Amino acid sequence: MKKHLLYASFVLTMACSATAQNKDAVKFSKTISKDNAYKHLSVLASDAYEGRETGTKGGWMAADYIKNFFKSLGLKGPVNGDYFQPIDMVNTSLSQILTLNGQPAEALKEFYIVPQTVSGAGFGFNTPTVLFAGYGLKNDSYNDFEGADVAGKVVMIFKSGEPNGTAGSTNSRSVLMAKVKYLTEKNAAAVLVIDPTVEVMPENLKSYLTAPRMVMKTKEEIEKLNAPQETPVIYIGSGVANQILAAAKTNITDVKKKIADTGKPATQEINVSISASAKRVETKVRAENVLGFLEGSDPKLKHEVLVVTGHYDHIGITPEVKGDDKINNGADDDGSGTTGVLMLAEAFANAKKAGKGPKRSILFMTVTGEEKGLLGSEWYSEHPVFPLEKTITNLNIDMIGRGDKDHEKDNNFVYIIGSDMLSTELDHIGKKANKDYVNIQLDERYNNRTDPNRYYYRSDHYNFAKHGIPVIFYFNGVHEDYHQPGDEISKIDFPMLAKRARLVYFTAWELANRANRPKVDKNEDGTRKN
């Protein structure tokens, strides 16, 4: 009796489970496999692709590979017939000149200018005098500016230190910024900051100051770049400073001693010819998102779009890495997510060819510039090919090929982030798809806005979420090879990559075919909508 009851219960359970599954969805999921995953990832994460950095040969190779695959599936190029959405991106570098009595100083050895402080058309000045204002201090007991008019003057000050000869505040940067702020408010023409470390500048600082800065020309960025130039700040070494002070028959050591001995400022105008200029140099960068569009089959619902994303860029080659392997292949980050997008595209394309295509349209989009600050997805969100109000959800895949230390004993998991941030219904849909088809452990420890790792804000889904579009971010956590050359294909768990991709696929199948789009019942701050 008991045995028969157990058997009946088992049959009923299996019947319910079968009913919950869509046979077509299961049928077309077969191509989302470990073998197909290896086929794509072995190309995208190969050394030939040089780490797929945005704006480099490897990145362009990856874009071409994805485009050709989308084309082979019969997906449409939705950007005026093309698969590429070009991004207005430039590399900016700084041209800087400083001359003293007609003799040029050497940049990064005798002086430097911080590139981020140069805006618009840059700046230039030529002056016959420099106002030396000691420590640049102004307080109740000591005032380097007493009786001095700094308006229109090039003012030279020490970076740090105190009139009594001590080294000065430990937070010298904030103190210096306060000095510069005061001089800016008093309309100084420029500030020369005497910094003895200029002559012994470490190589990493030189690299930072000379490295081209990649800028995406959003409206906000253009306004920032074209903002009026603030008071220029030029850091000069002791050598240049002593050449200027020599015109007043003194030097750094003597003037500091004089101030310390007398307790009084040594402010004076020095007759010395000095000129400087700096301008931003822009070089156009080829960068594009790659879009493949599958039009929905329902006459009404096809105007709504589900967007599936992964970023195909990575961080390229790191020359200073020790050892022979300098290529950051990015097999997991985010070759795995890109591979997932390609496999989903193939599965849905096959379904459509068989007459079982989704009712809603699906945009498969691999974005670039994620490693530069989510640039590609930001560009799309500001220049959408399909209206954002018609975009029902973004499913974003960023690292699904490995695991982390918290799941060393069982890699059958995936982190889901953001699924309930804007839509309770989307959260239910994603979890039901997992229960009905895949049965992966869904780890939600990072699924909150206060997570110190800030994962909700760190991948491309956020550029949809900030516009009120509900999202799910699929992620396998950070491992020891994150952003390292060791993130290679040999360490990928291909069965789990495929299994996680199938979870995204079954969730997408439900979203693309259900009667209603997920209801957005929460505001961006998590509060309930009225």
C-alpha cells in the first residue's frame, strides 16, 4: 500500500514537472552545450585576440567574429542594416610645454601637468614676472599674501611645509588644494607648485600621467571637456624653482631658512621670463557594440524587446607583468558571458527557423568598453536602437565560466543580482525558470544595493536599470585570476558555463513568450511604486 502510494506520488510529481516545461524550449536548448561553448571561447580567449582590449586589434577581431556569427544565424543588423553600433570614442593625451628664459624644461623630469586638469582648448601664458609666495599660507598668525595682489599673476608656492621649518600637514594634498582654491578665487593666472619629487618621479606615476585616457563623447563628457579652463597648476622640480629664485639671488634652502628664522613671509615678485602651454590631443578610437536582432513573431508583442548582453572586451596586454605570459585572455571575464550570448542567439535563431520563434523580439548585444567604465552599454542606453520604453528586461551575463572560493566544494551555483531590484515579477520568473529546467543554486548574497563590492553597479545591466528597466545579472564570482593572465580557457568549467547559459535561455524564453512584460513595481531606490 505504502509502496503504491509512493509510486503514485512520484508519477504525479513527474507529470507536474513535465507540464511546467515547454517542449519547444527544451528542444532548442540542445545547442547550448559545453562543446559549443568551447568552440566559441577557444577563439575569443586565444592569444591571437590579445586580451580584446577596447580600441585595439584584438577587440576589433572579437567584434568581427561576433558579427559574422550573428550574420550566419540569419539575425538582422539593426543599426541601419549593420551589426555594429559605432561609439564616439577618443584617446586623449596631453601636449605640455614649459620654458624658462627661453629654454625649454623637460616634461616629467623637470615639470608636469596633470592631464585631467586641462579642459577645453587648454591654456597658455607668457609672463615676464613670477610672484613667489612662499608656502602659500594665509591664517591669523601668518600670511604669505599680505600686501600682494595675485590677480593675473603666475604664483609660485611650496607644495608642503610650514614657516617654522616643519614638514607640514600629513594630508598635504588637501592642504595644497585649499591653497590652489584660494589662488583661483583671487584670479591668479597660474600656480607653480614646487615639488622636489618631480625629479625622482616613479615610473608608475609617469605611466599614469602619459597614458592616453579613453573618453566616450557623451553629452555630459563633451560638456566636461569643453568646460572653461580653471587656473592652471604646474608642478615644478627643485631645479626649475631654483632657476626662478636665482633671479632674486636666492634659492630654496636659503629662502626656507629665512622664513623659519624671521617667522615672516618672503613674498616677492621676481623678474624672470616664463611661458607654458598645455592642450588636449584627441585620437579617434574604433569601438563598437555588436548587435544581432531576432524579430518576434507576434504582430503586437514583437514591438517589445528583450535585451541579452555580455561584454566582449577585456584588459588586453600588460607589459609590466612578470614572466612570459602578459596577455590577459579574459576567458571567464567576459569571454564566458559573450559565449553565452552567442549560444542563446543560436538557440533562438534555430527556433525561429523551425517556426517556433519567440513572440517578442530579442536583441543579442555584446558591448565594448565595460572594462573602461561600462562605456558600451552606457552609449547604447543614451543612443538606443530600440526605444527604452519598449525594452522589457535586460539579462546580462558577466563571468559564468568558473567559480569562487565560497563554492569550491560545489560549483553548481550562480550569483543572481538585481532580479528583484525593480520587478518582483521578474524575480519570480527567473527563479521559476531555474526550478522548472535547470536546478542551479541561486546565490543572492550580493543582491543588494549596499553590498560593499557594489556588483549591482559594476556591470552593464546597470545602464538599463538606471533607466527603470528590470534586470538580472548572472555572475560566478571573483577568483584568483580575475584581471590576470591566468584567466585562461584551460580553467573554464564548460559544463557549468553551458548550464548557467541555459538558465538565462529558459528565463529569456519565458520573458519573450509570456502574455505580459514584467511589471516594474519598485523605484530605483527600492521603494514600492504607488
